[in-house]
Amino acid sequence: MLKSNGLLTGQTAVVTGANSGIGEGIARAMAQAGANVIVNYVSGEASALALVKELEAGGGRAAAVFADVADEAQVAALFKKAVQLYGGVQILVNNAGIQKDAAFTEMTLAAWQKVLDVNLTGQFLCAREAARLFIKSRVNPALSCAAGKIICISSVHEVIPWSGHCNYAASKGGVMLLMKTMAQELAPLKIRVNSIAPGAIKTPINQTVWSDPAGAAKMLDLIPYKRIGETADIGKAAVWLASDESDYINGATIFVDGAMTCYPGFATGG
Ligand code: BGC
């Protein structure tokens, strides 16, 4: 791991779903920036523990903590554990998310509900717990000029409709207005709330697409910058959004997508 850039020294970040994919990349970047990292996981304890080991070997402080983000009591226990371990929390990265894809007419209620539970209700429960904590602990100028920062990991599909994924797109559209409403309501309390909307990032969630040459080519057709994203691309943006460098950014979605949201079909037509 590189030497800490110090942007988040002494702060504690809870990163949900941090044992794989984008969450893992964010946990690495946060640790590198000097934050204590709670590596939350719901399945995949082994990978969470391996990541903690890796972060500690690089000089960071981290702990793996189990919690299902869609379970109110488990979310409360997650934050309690973080406070026990590190004395407080200054950053929440609402990352945990899943896909359960099906054609609209084939979408089961169970698949609809599960995706909404994890991707939207999970973000609500974690953010509510974090905000309650931030309000109690107030601003500590030695750590940050904000009382706390919440970063919602959304998706380009908070604005791009996605056939075959109505549950996922609806959950991310929901995250957009949840984030903006929280930003409006919590700003006077010195809490900043923003989203990162990743495009196609190489992770297990879309592995069947990018690991197949024809799938990867189709994906690249949708990315004007002609590169599939890496989890580190999201990690860097998350560190910046969590740091005082972005102190006046509040209620914004930052698209980290190689221009996927710039209507690539219109590059040659229209
Ligand atoms: C989805 C990925 C997809 C990307 C771009 C993400 O939110 O989880 O499966 O590749 O959006 O469409």
C-alpha cells in the first residue's frame, strides 16, 4: 500500500458491503487516506478478514463487522461496534448493493423486494443510524469541518433506465432522492450527504458481462472514454468526497462513468 495521503487521518469510516467489488476498493482507498475502516459484510467473512489483514499489513487500522444492512437491529449493532472500536464514526459509505435481474413481466415480488431492501432500505437504515451519531458527536475541528459525511453509492442507473433490471434501476432512482432529501435536511447540522454514481466498473456484480469478450465489447460501446472502470476509480472519488477538500459539495451526485451518462448513442447518430 502507498504511504497515507493523510486526507482522512484519525477519522473512522463504515463501509457497507466492503468485502468485495466497489466496497473493497473504497475500503482500500479510505485506509490509505488514514481512516480507520469498518469492513462490513453480510456473506463472505473470509474475504472481509483477508481485506482487514491486507489493510493492517499496509499500516492501516481496520475491523470486519457482520451486519445485514436491511436489518434495523443489526445496523444499530454495526455502528455500536464501530464506536466501541474507534471511539466514533465520521464517514458512512452506503455501498452494499445487489442485482437480481429479470425481464419486467418475469420479475418476482421476492426479487423486487430483496433488491429494494438491500439497495434502498439498507441505505436508509445505515444513513439514519450514522446521522443520529453525527448529531450527537457534533463537529470535531481536529478531525473535519463537518460533523459527518454520508456517501451513497448509487449508479448511472439512477438516471439511465435499464431494461431487465427494473428493481435495480428503481432502487437507484430512490437512492437519488433519498440522498438529496437527507442533504437538504441534514445540512444545517453540518452533515454532508452526496452520491457517487459509478458506471461499468469491473466487479463480481457484472463479471459475466466483462469477462466475456463479446460482452466487454458491448460494454465499451456504452463508454465514450473506452475503458471499463476499476474499483480504485471509485475509491479515489470517495476519499475526496469524505474529506474537507470537498467541504462545499453537498447534495450532489458525482458520475464516475467514463461519460456513460453522455448518451453515447448520439456520438454517431441523431
Ligand atoms: C451495475 C452494473 C453495470 C453498470 C453499468 C451498475 O450499477 O451494477 O452491472 O455494468 O451499472 O450499466
